[in-house]
Amino acid sequence: MADPSNKLRTVICVGDIHGYLTKLLNLWSNLQSQIDPDSFNTATIIFLGDYFDRGLDTRKVIEFLISLPKRYPNQKHVFLSGNHEFAFAGFIGVLAGEFEAKETWKEYAENEEIEGWYKGEGYKKMHLQGRIWGGWFDVAQGIDCKGAIFDAAPTFGSYGVTHGSSELMKVVPEDHKKFLADVVWVHEELEFLKAKDVSVPQVTGLSGKKNVSDIPEELTETVVVSGHHGKLHIEGLRLIIDESGGLEGNPLAAIVLPSMKIVRDTDNLS
């Protein structure tokens, strides 16, 4: 008889949520229904970042995520950072690490007016990504944004303040700030991300979209999973789980390992 202690632990990787609480709740319910209880209740759940913006329920999404360790104490929960978490943390001043604010602005200074960087209370100590996140994009550029290029206006609204308001720094609860400060950076196995170097203006490992299907040399024999890229891509050991792309009409997907099963919020199990 096989030793149950040798059973591989189930790993579930959840794609970009982007403020859509109903999608998240439906996906969670479908995961519970499609995975046997023992495996689900002891699974490692890895959320791949980009929990916020675009959808209307950022605050409730964070509350759901924060609640998981107490509700499912035998699961392991890993919350990775995407570029939206980095920017949100930068705006409210909870980035872990030291940086000189103005040094992060220099490289992209010519974009300040076009991208409508935030210039309100506290901006002089704010990381570039925080200023962009809380700013107002120039709609004359022909790009439809909800406030800024991060589509952050719904996140401000979920906390009861208008987009670009410095009041957000005051009304975000302390446990939400801690969540943002503690998220793990994507691909943290790589040295440049292990260090959480917030002094750079843009962390390409979190926000870049070039060569996304490639596996870094350091990880050639490792399964590499990420979200952020607006597609579902499964090729060998490289997995991209972002079928929703932050769009309301697209499904929120997760992949279950080692079975490679895809589960969506839209799955009809009746």
C-alpha cells in the first residue's frame, strides 16, 4: 500500500483577479468542487499577482485573500506581487526597501505630463510607479483608462475616495497595508528580484512583457508560472495563467499541479 505521506502536495496557481470579487468567489467554489477535499484543504495556493484595479471590488478582494490563512489553516498561501501591487504600495508608502524618490523619476521624466503623474500630497517622497498609478492619464492620447494607465480609479472607489486622492493613504486599513508590504516578488528565485530593489524606476520582472515565454537560464529545469500577460499559455515548463487579462467578460482561470488541470470561474458544474 502506498505511503500517503509521499503523496505530492497539490499546487494551485490563480491568475490575475483585478478586483473582480464575484469571479474569485466562483473560481474558489469550483476549485473546491473539482479537487478532492484532502488535496484541496492541504494545497499550496499561489496567487500570481495583479489582484487590484479595473474591477470594482479591490477592497473586498484583499479582505478575502487576507482571510484565507485562518479559514484554511492547513493550506499554504503564497501572494505574489504584480506591477499593480507594486504601484499601489508605492502610492500609499508601504514599499519594502529604500529608494530616492526623484531618482526613480529621472529616466521617464519626459512622460510626466502625458501620463499625468500624481502631484498631490506626499508626491515628493513617492516612487515613480506610485505617482503613475495615482495620476490622471491624458485622454487626448486616445487610450481609454480608468483614471491612470493602471486603471486604478476603481481601487480608489472601493475605499470610498475619488481617484488620485491622498485620502487613500489614510483610509486603507493597516492589515491591507501589511498585505501589500509583504507580497512576494514574482520569480523571486532570481537574484535581482530576491533583493526587492525598489530603487529602480520600473521592475521589468513585474511589469515587462517582452520574451515572456522564455525560461531564465537559472530555472531551465523548473516549472515557471506567472500571470500578467493577458493569455493562457502552456508550453512545456512555461505556464502563463492570465486568461482574464483584467477584462470583465473573460474568465478567471487557475491551474492545478501536477495534474495541469485548468479550472475557471465560469465552469458549469451543475
